[in-house]
Amino acid sequence: MKLISKGYDSGNDETGEFPCVSCHTNCCKEYVIFVNAHDVYRLSIGLGLAPESFLDVYGAKDYSLGIKVKEGLIDLALKQNNGACKFLEETKDVFRCTVNDIKPGVCKSYPFEMKNGKLNQMTSMMCPIDWDIAKFEEMMITHLKKDEFEWKFYDKLVKEWNTKHWRKKPLSAFLKFMLDKVESSLIS
Ligand code: SF4
Ligand code: SF4
């Protein structure tokens, strides 16, 4: 059985249920979900919350760009509760994303990602589903291109910030800078 997509179509050919609905493989538990400016903007507006209430900072890895703020060289990710994403609702009967409509781009793309216009299936994935890659790409192409654009946008604004404000300003100033950049890109 080849399944098509998650959250966008009836993925399970036999039951009509999205594969993610009944899957407890823990992709929302095992990964730290790193986010970009557009992800934070959508969550902040959609939930009516300050970014600090759902973001955590991690030390930037050697290979990542890293944001230079007073607090150190950091990356932004979603907070976790008890080792799972804070937006995961898990009970005996329910396993679901409570921010499905505005969840981060990487969550929508998983277990794929777009790099230089090409769709890659992640090598270290834990997803047990046998996705139909061609159909996934066909259905998700708009999102995948948008996600790639948003990460490039984010890289650019982090570079701009790092050039101007090398460890001089706090994280709160970076978050404001970042959200203002998204806001003005949406207006222009
Ligand atoms: S592991 Fe795969 S099927 Fe399971 S919830 Fe994650 S993306 Fe969906
Ligand atoms: S935002 Fe939603 S899909 Fe993404 S890790 Fe959290 S619970 Fe899972």
C-alpha cells in the first residue's frame, strides 16, 4: 500500500484516514522542531501569544547559521513538554497536533524536505509509512516551495542581524526584528 500525503488528503487507501492520525511513531516526540521566521509569525498571530511562550533556544550547531544575541549563539525551536512538542496532544485515544493549520513548515514537509528545488526524503527518518513520493510532491509542491523560500528568507535575515548586531542585543530584540521583517514582506 502506498500512501499519498498527510493532513491534505485521505492518505490511507484502505480506511480513508490520514496515516498521521493513527500513527504513534513519535515523530512529534523524537525531534526538536526548529522553526523559521514565518513559522514563528504564523504561530504567534494564530495563537495570540508572544513567541517567548512557545519558543525555546538551543545552542547553534557547528553546521547551522546561528543567531548571535547577548544570550549566545542560538537556534530557535518549539518548546517541549515531557519530552514531546508542546503542541502535541496525547491521550490513550488521541494523538494529534493542536496547531495543525499553522504548524511549522518542517512538520508539514516531514519526512521530506526541499533542497535547491529538489525533493529529498530524509535519511534519518522514523516514519514507517511507505509514501508515494511522486504523489506527495505533486500534492505538496506549493507548500514545499514555500517552505524552501521561507528558510532562505530566514537565513538572509539572520545574516543581516548577525552583521549588524553581533552579540550586542538580546533575543527579545531579535524576535521583534524577525517578526517585523515578515510583517513588512507580507505588506510589500
Ligand atoms: S511518523 Fe510519519 S505517519 Fe507517523 S505521524 Fe509522523 S509523519 Fe505521520
Ligand atoms: S507542531 Fe504539531 S506536528 Fe509539529 S511537532 Fe508539534 S505537535 Fe507535531
